[in-house]
Amino acid sequence: MKIPTPAVDYRDFRLHKINRHEYRHLWLLLFWPLYILRYLLLENLNPAAVYHPIWCPLDDIIPFHEGAFVFYVLWYVFIAGMHLYTLLYDVESFKKYSQFLFLCAAISTVVFLVYPSCQNLRPTEFPRDNFLTDLVRLIYSVDTSTNVFPSEHATGSLAVLAAAFNTKSLRSPGKLTLITFLAVAISLSTVFMKQHSILDVAAALPICAFAYWICYGRRERR
């Protein structure tokens, strides 16, 4: 596979040069510390007195399976990998992808504050006891079951998919098929791991549609 030529030579980059035209887009990497800070604030300082349980009958039909953990944690590599790829090989795509993530996170934050949500889907006992269920227990222990609607695993996965469809070097059928499969698998892993209701995944769709229109569709028409 031919590796694209880097769009920017970062070997000469120094922090004091970040406002130069060729490096200014690096400010968008602030998404990561801001996202982590915002997650911690929502988890620990959300003043909600009442959380609204998210549930639908389909959630009871979908079985728990610890194998979903593999795709669930792949999300972190998936979303960061697209950031790194576009940063190196397609700066314009990097900008739009970063803006897509910022916009989805901003909308989700407003929803979390206006409509605090939770889910009560986690099993009290696992049907199997193995290494993966131990890892699921770990996730449960560090991640509360609040602020679930919409699913940010789904919005993040769809952000990667949108970036792939709008990055020239990723538009081959093979690459798009793989990225589409991973985006769907990661989104669905949240419901099989009982981290989200299927409604949380569905709620991500209109948010991502709006973000796509703002970051890609509207600009394409211009």
C-alpha cells in the first residue's frame, strides 16, 4: 500500500511557531484535553437532581456479550487514529473532522445538562466469567451509567466515517468498507456491552447529520 506524502513537514515545528499559517491548525488538538476535562466535570459535578432512565423494549432483547468489549475500546484508537492520519496527510480534512467532533461534543453537553440521562441495563451477574468480563467490570467501575443519551461512542464513530468519506486518500472501496464496518461495530458494541440503550445510538444520528451539514455539506455547496 502506498503511503501518502505528509501534507506538512512538522520536523521544524516548535511551540512558539504554532500561530504560523502552516501550523495554526494544531490548536484544534485542544479538543482532547477539553474533552477529558468536560467528561470529568460532567461525571463529578453535574448538578442534576434527577436522571431520566433511557430504555426501550428492544434493549431487553439484545443480549449482553463481553466480546463487544473489543470493539468498545477500539473506539479510542479509531477516533485518535483518524485525527493522526488527517493531521499528517490531509490538513483540510483534519480541520473539518476536528470541528465535527467539537460540534458533536458541544451538542451532547447541552443535552446532558438539559436532559440528564442514565441507564439501568448493566447485568447484576454475568452469564460467563472470563478475562473479558473482568475488563467489562473494570469499565463499569470507572464509568458511571449517567449522561448516556446520546451515545458519544456513536457520534465519535460517525465522525470518523464522515471524515473518511471526505478524505481523498481514504475513498477506496476497501478502506471505506473497513471503516464503515468498524463505525457500525463500535456503535453497536455499546448496546451489547450494556453501556447504552439502542435509543442512545439512535439519538446520535440527527446530531451527526446536523454536524455533517455544518462541517461538510454546507461548505461543499459554497
